[in-house]
Amino acid sequence: MKNTMPGVFPAEKILLEDIFAGGYREEAAIRQIYCRCFPPITKMIRSRGGNEADGEDIFQEALLVLYQKIKSGNFELHSRLVSYLMAVAANIWSKRLRKLGRESFPDSWADDIGWEETPDFLPEIIEVHKPEHILNQMNHLTEDCREILRATVLENQSMKTIRIRMGYQNEQVARNKKCRCLGYLRKLLQEI
């Protein structure tokens, strides 16, 4: 596993390192991940037509994806662990629904599970960097990125309002743009 994972919370980095190390540390780390991440993932699956058993299956598959990536030695986490597992689980569930011919996640599925806040790099950025560094590096972003970050972070506008304000096709496009812009900001901050 790569030694540097900037912006990852120290406790989560330790969990990943413990899984990579194997043995009893691996078992303890997996138990902790299960306790932290299983409830929100099963809640998401149930809110989208699944049941408890579906939630357990999807969680296990998402955990297996994480495990295999960690063991490959090239895994880098760039968000909260629960965010990563939620995204993997959402993709697995969406594929399963398509395979069964059932409806996949609509554009608004993220709102139902509080996804809008979870993949956000902002808590990590604020924890690691001084506000003046953040504001200074924001000046290096495109005008679109500065505007969407101002709207979401400073003005606390909803994705629906931002979609209309910025002329995006749907709220998911606005969410994706926000996530990309936060990623650009994070990369700029890592370079200072």
C-alpha cells in the first residue's frame, strides 16, 4: 500500500494499514469497518428497494472490493472510508438492479441517503490546511469551480439551486462538478 494518503483521517489510515499488514490486526480493522459502514450501506440499499439480506450481500461485496484493492498494494483513499464504500456499494446495487431489470438509482437517490455530504473532501481539507491557504489556492481554480464551491460551502445552497443557477442538466452533474472542484483544490493544497 502506498505510504502517503494525504487528507485521509489518521484513524482510517491505520485501519487500511492494519488490513494490509494482515493477521489479527486485519481482523480487528475489518470489524471496525463493519461497525462504522454496515449501517449506512444497508440503509441505502433498503431505501432503494432492497432488504436486509440485500444490504448484507452488497456490503460484503463492497468490503471485498476494498480488501482486494488494499492487498494489491496500490490503493489510495481520497475520501472518507464510508464514502468510498458507499460509492462502491451504490455501483454494485445499481448493476444488480439493472441485471434484474429493475429501476436503478434516480438522480435524487443521493439526497435520500445524505450522499451530498459524504464524498465531500471539505472536512479533510479544513482539518489539514489553514483557511488563508485554502482561500489563496481557490484563486487558482476556474471561475466555475470557485462559484460552485462558494455556493455550496459559503452560501450553503442546495444542489437544485446550484443546478439552476449554473445551468447544469441535473443535480448529479452539479454534485459531480463540486466533487471534482474539491479534488482540484485538494491537489493544489497538497502542492504547497
